[in-house]
Amino acid sequence: MPFVCQLDFMHVIVHGGAGSPPESPADRQETLTEAAEQAIESEHPMNAVLAALRPLESDPAFNAGIGGAVQSDGEVRTDAGLMTHDGQIGAVCAMSGIVHAADVAYSVATETPHVLLAGDEAIEFAAGSGVETGRDLTTAETRQRYEAAGPPDGGPADHLDWVHAHFSGTDTVGAVATDGDQLAAATSTAGRWYALAGRVGDVPQVGAGFYADDRGGASATGEGEAIARFGLARRAVELLDTYGPRQAAEEAIAEFEDATGGRAGVIVLDRAGHTGAERNTAAMQTARR
Ligand code: ASP
């Protein structure tokens, strides 16, 4: 049984995605810091991670919710996953028009017997549980970026050729929080730029984009296909058997790189509130409280 203690206050670590250095790092850092500050006001770690993710999902500077990556058909589709140390899990994927995908993941965890809901039915479920739907997730900048790539106009084969030529990008958001007793991890994304319409990455897959158990929790970001193949978030938490969170994150990324050659980042938090973060990309901004 890992060391567990009731901490005096909520501890949280938040990330704003692993990838290339962002254009306005100072603004993004301020948003991440505010997100972490809001999170620690929460009573329960599940509410803390949602409080951290909401402002990031609303901010076009991050790849989740508004301003998120656009798929081959011009649509932004959001995915999220959330898990607690005692095995509550909710995930959603391929949702158009939903900014706060992590809130829908929470509803799946707390209101259904399921782990993952997808597509139109996930959107209907979100509306029924009071999450706002029908939002335009594009911005002038993302519409221009999509148009600049010369969108495919043929059938599935043309879309696939176009994806092979353009597929790129990362910058998802995630958070892990604990009060020393309960712990929750969550990740939210619009996926990767110029992916095939309907593509779903690591983020809503348990153990890939998010994971939590008695030892701690993790949220991953980066090349979702590689992260899913390796199971990055779960591996980072497993490594807490041997290491503290900082080394667990470092070791997980080293193993991930060896196994897949991919690019990613991961944040880790144990139930005593210690944090770790590692990446093999050029940048990954985090905030801790
Ligand atoms: N991992 C996300 C995905 O592949 C992208 C990201 O981290 O920004 O969907």
C-alpha cells in the first residue's frame, strides 16, 4: 500500500501540451498558473482537474475545445478521459461542438455504467447532462490554417492522401490532482491537426492519455498514435513502484522513446502530492500548486 496522508490542501499539476515552442509562452504560462490556482480551490480532486481544464479548453492557445486541431473534413472533434485512484473512469471521443469534453467524461464516469462514449451519441448524452453543445470550435486562425493546407475534396482515398501529406501537431491539456487521499487525472484534446475525419488518439484511451491508481496519476500529451501503442500514462504510474514522480516521468519517456521513436510528454503526481514532468519534445509548459 503506498504512502497516503491527508494533505492540508489540494495539490495539482497541469500541462498545456508537449510540442514545439509556443508563440506566446508567457500568456500561456499565466493561463496555466491561473488554471492550477482555480483547481486547488476545489473540494475533490475530480472537481480540481475539471476546474483546471475548463479555462484551457476555452483558450484557443491550447489544443482542446475552442481553437483545437481541425480534421480532414474541416470539423473539430474533441476527446477527453478522466480517472480516479479508485478506478472510476469516464471518457468521450469524436464530439463536434463541445468545448468542455472533460466535463462530459466526468458525466460518463459518474452517471453511466460505461467507460467510453463516442460521436453523436456522446454529444446527445452531454446535452442531457447539462454540458453546453453546438459551439463552433474553430477560430479565424484555425479556419485559415485549414484552408491554407488546401482541404481534400474527393472521397475517403483523397482524404487519406491529404492526411499523409499534412498530419501534424500536438498541444493537448491535462491535469492531475490529489488531496492526499483521493486522486484524479484528466486529459482533454482536439486531437492532431489534419487527421482523418473521425480519428481518435490516445487521450480517451485508459492507460494511454490518462491513468490513475493507488500509486498516483498521469496525463500524457504528444503523438497520440505512439502514446496509445505504448500506454504511456499507465507506464508512468507503474514506475511509481520504483521511483518518485520526477524519475518515473523521466523513465517513462525514455522507455517510450526507445519503444516507439515517438515524441511526447507526461506529468505525474503521487498521492503525497509530489510531482514530475518529462518530455522529449522541444517544449511542454506546466504549472504546479
Ligand atoms: N495526444 C493528442 C492526440 O494525439 C495530441 C496532443 O497531445 O496534443 O490526440
